Amino acid sequence: MTSDGTLTARLTRIWESALGLDDIEPSENFLDLGGDSMTATTVIAGIRGEFGVALPLRALFDHPTVAELAEVVAAARPSAVAAGSALKEDR
């Protein structure tokens, strides 16, 4: 699980807004909360706007909890990509 509590909190707010719910826990499943493909599109757009990360819609269905999706977002963030590029150059 990502140690970036701020990322998780921001991602949770995106889910809560898209789903019209309050107090979503990081371990709750998107589909169990009433999520569908239309809501998933809203979540993915929110992630793009909030974090500058373009994830495929499938990412939400493959990682259906805030905790799981936070890991994907953290790995895809521009700072993570830049760090990965720097590591490759050092080899």
C-alpha cells in the first residue's frame, strides 16, 4: 500500500464525488459501491485532472479499491516516471 496518505485521500475524494457517497474506505470495492462504466469514466477523468495521469479505464476494474488504484496512480505519476528514467540512465 502506498505510504502517500495525501494521494489516497485525494483519490478517495474523487471516488466519493463520482459515486455520490461519503466516507468511502480505501478497501471498499468500486463495483460494490455501485460503480459502473460511466462512473469509472468520471473517476478516470478526475484522476487525470487531479494527478496529471492518464490511466486506461480498465485500470479501475483491474484495481477496484482506492488502496489498489492509489498504487497504480503513484507508479504512473510524472515524478515516478522521471525517477524510473533516471535509474535506467544510471545503469
